[in-house]
Amino acid sequence: MFSLGDCLVNYAHEHVVRAHTCPKTKTGLVHSYLRIGEGDERSEATRVMVAVNDSTIKGHPHPSISCKRAFEWTLEKMVRSNTGDFKILLLHVQVLDEDGFDEVDSVYASPEDFRDMRESNKVKGLHLLEFFVKKCHEIGVGCEAWIKKGDPKDVICQEVRRVRPDLLVLGSRGLGRFQKVFVGTVSAFCVKHAECPVLTIKRNADEIPSDPADD
């Protein structure tokens, strides 16, 4: 009897695409992509994009309940001990009115990338990415993390078209139909419009706050 994780791993391995060419900056320079365990990484690693965001309850730099759950589920149920078969792509989208980090085209792939930065540059967004990059580094799975600005649902779909991951994993608050009318959900939009398979992971029942719209 196969578990859901087994089925997803098999599906992802059967639908692997070649790694994309590193994008160019506005100045025409190619990004230098640092990778964890690059020597051990297979050329056809399954590339899983996970969108992450700040908590609306605890605030910056704490991750939201739903994105943390989606990330942990990805590592526990998909990657498991097969770290060489996967690469995790971590995307954080800052809304335009946030006082965030200006270098939105920078890519981070190891804890050292954050330690080498001046403390004054460790601002909103970077601490969040650092949390997830450290988790990937601890288990030895390759990762890349970056920040973009804009409407999260639109930017996530744009990045999917640009990066072409094998799978997009999103956290879901599990809101009812009535609540969605007033709050709206990024996950529902991406399920319809993202140009790759999308998997949404609900929060555990014991993690849901008194106001389900909070995260």
C-alpha cells in the first residue's frame, strides 16, 4: 500500500524538467547561484517550490502557520531521506507597501550567505528565508531562496513560469467558502492559474487560531 508521499515522489520523478538557465539581471550579469551539496546533487533533482510568508499573529520574522506546515510536510513526506533527489525553491513575496529588502534578485542557499551580510541588511524577509534555508541545510537538501515584491498570488504564478518547478507546494488556512469571499486565498488562485502541479497543505486542527483567517 503506497502512502500519499510515495505517490507524490513517484509522480514528481516522472515529471522532472531540466534545470533552468540562471536569469540575467537588468545589468546583464548572470546570477551566481550557490547550492548546498552541489557535488552530490543529481542533474535531474525534483524541484519543489514552496512559497513562504510572515505570520499575521507573531509578526516578522516568524513564518506563518500554514507555510511552515507546508514546508515541514514537504521535507517529511516527500524528501524524507532522499535529499539528493530534491531541490527546494523558497519564494517569499513582499507586498509593495512593506518596508523590506531592496535586493530582491539575490539568491540565498546556505546559512553562510546570511552570516556574511552586514547586520543592517538582515531586514524583513531575510530572517524569514534564513529560517527555512537553515532547515534545509540541517538535513542536507539543496535549496535556493529569494524575495520578490508584488501581489503574492500574481508573483508566485509569474515565478512558476520563470523557474519552472516540478511542483508548487502552498500552505492553506482551510477557510470555508464564506470566509474566502472576504479574505481571499493565494492558494486557491494558484491552483487555478499556476503552470505546474500545485499541492496545498492544510494546517493541523490543533494549530488553527480562534480566528481562522489569522495565520
